[in-house]
Amino acid sequence: MSQSVAIKDYSAEHTAEALEAITRIGVRMLRSGASSSRTKDTMDRVAAILGIEHFETFVTPTKIISIIYGKQGSFTRAMRVPLLGVNMSAMSKIRTLILETKEMTPDALKTWLDALESEKLNYTTAVVAVAVAIACGCFAIILGGGLLEAIGAALGAAVAQIARVTLDRRHVNPYIITAFGAFVASLISYAVMKAIGAPTPRIGLIASVLLLVPGVPLVTALLDLLHLDLISGLARGVYAIMLVVNIGVGMLVVLALTGFSIL
């Protein structure tokens, strides 16, 4: 549980509104890739800005339970976290808000949150796909491949990224998205490298799935464990491991269909 703060009282209606806004902040932080410990700290700071008396919260990667104790009694709000993702821009804006704002009303915070939720992403799917392609192509070169392996990895990663975004918008299970993304990346990169005669296609094949490696979940799992938030740390760690396993599943299907071996 987080530390309590005691500043001033609200009416019952405003207390409920403030609690919902604080919990929404926490959900947004988790959905953007924040660790549970950082999410708790952010929610505590927002509660202080709103002038909430005795705020406590319990945060897991899939659900947040927030409680306010006041003269009118206790108020509890639970919210489910739909999907974990990565959005450093949203996290940065929330952190800027809590560092630069000294006082705010629940209505003002709700309006600010609505505006944040309605903002478009900084980069289009096409721009992200190009960036992913360049990253995976460079990774192929780092692994010891040449230009041909880089081309195969880049094209496979770009198509996989587009497929991942498309499935994510349809709220497909993240494990299925990861396995399918690995399948698409591996298949496209293998086909391209075979067509252009890449000398070491296994390098391009491995590099093409770089975009699917769950780097943020692995880091946040470690952060939660270091902060002794064992439930969240273990949950995130298992989630990240499952994603890695599904990367292997997608690649194995391609290897089985093509008869190619990366060993």
C-alpha cells in the first residue's frame, strides 16, 4: 500500500470524482509502460495535488484498487488495465503535470485526462514501420550479416509491425499477436533472403523478430522486484517470458514449414 496524505476535505461527490481521476491516471501510467512502483508514486502525487485526505492504492499490472478515507466515509474505486503497452510521451506528460502543478480540481484533472486520451500518436504506423525496419536491418549487420541479410530482416520486420498494429487495434490477445508477428517476420525475411541469395539467412531471420522482444516488460519487472513489489514483478516477469516463448513458437512454425534450420 502507498503512503497516506492528509491535506483537506472534499464533498462526497468531489471525492468520488477525484478518486476516479486518480485511478485513471494510474491506469494510463500502466498502459504506457510504467512500473507499479512508479505508478503508485504518481498516484500519490496526484492525490496530494487534488488535496485528498488519506489516499491508498494497490497496483498490479492488470488492476488498480484505490481508496480514499474522509469524513463522509471511505470511497473505493477499482479499474481494470486493458492492455500493457509503451507510450513514453504520455508518461512524460503525466510526470510533467505532477511536477509543475501545485493544486488542481477534480474537474480540471478530468478535462486534462480526456484531452490526453484523445491525443493522436506522435508517429503514424508507416513511420514506426520504417523505423522498426531500419532497427532490425542494423541489428542484422551487428550480428555479422551483410546488406542482403539486413534487407531481409528489414522487410520482414516492417510487415510484422504493420500486422501487429492492425491486430492490436482489434484487441487481439497479445500472445497471439506476438506469435503471429514472429511468424510473419520470419516468413517474409526468409522468402526475401532466399530470393536475393543472402549468404547467411539465419542472421536475417533472427534479426527480423527484434521488434517483438518485450524489453519494457522485462525492465519494469526488474524494477518492481527491486522495489519489493513482488506480485507485480513476478506477474510482469511471467508476462514477458510468455511473450518470448510465443516469439519462438512463431519462428518454429516457419522453420517447420520451410525445413530451414538456424542452428
